[in-house]
Amino acid sequence: MSSSDFVDYEVALMLAKYGKGTLLRALAQKLQMTPEQLEIILQTPPRQKSASRVKTNPSSAVLVKELARAHPAKAHLLETLHDRFVNRTFLPDLRDVRRFFERHGHPWGAAKSRASSVEKVVRLLADLGTDELEALCQPQPEGGYSSLALISDAILHRER
């Protein structure tokens, strides 16, 4: 239960116990207002908060389109991998992104979040060959490039 729910319950209890007039006068006094001013504020409808949505960085979508024009053979593959990256089905964690860069011999740089690395990932993908991009687009077996799979591959000296 959130703190806002507790406040709602407490206000309902105070309304039931003391009544609307007494509660408005006490609250108005604490807020240094008149009861009439407070009642006007309470009668105005609250502004609706916009629903929080995951927004794709428009610059990364533009970058994908530019790279798709520059590499027409890779266009569909780049768009697919970009969409999967945004949806967290490709390189779902920041550590996966770092390992991807290390595996391909590219410097990671100073990106501190997965979201801030999307453009770097797209540029790296554009540098890869078509065969490798197609392999990355193939459905991964349950879990894909998981951290545990990478650790077990390192222990068993297997290449991915």
C-alpha cells in the first residue's frame, strides 16, 4: 500500500470524526489561507498526469534510418536489432551491452546506462557483417545471451 493510500484513509477518518467544516478550517489555518480559498482549490479538478511510457530516443531511430540508407543490404537487420534493443529482447542488461562491445573489440566508453548506449550499439551493429547480423537476428534459445551462459562459455573455453 502506498503512502498516498494511507493519506486518503487518514483524511477519510478525519472527515468522519470531525466533519468537513472543522477539517477545512484547521487545514486552511495550517496552510495560511481562508477556508473559502482552500475550498476553491479543492473544487478545481486535478490535472491529469500523462501516462508514463517508455519512449524511444528519436535520434536513434533517425540514426537507424540513415545507416539503413548507407547500408541497404543491412537495413532490415539493423531495424530489427534496434527494435529488439529498445524492447530489451536484445542485450537486455547494461552488462550485456558492455560484453557485446568487448566481444567485438570496441571500446565501451563512458555510457552509464543502457538507454544512453543505444546509438553506440546501432553504430557497432552497422559495422558488423551481414552474416553476423543475421545470426544476431535469429531467435535465441530460451534466455539468449544470458550472463550465466557467458560465464559457462568462458569456463568451458567456448566461443560464441
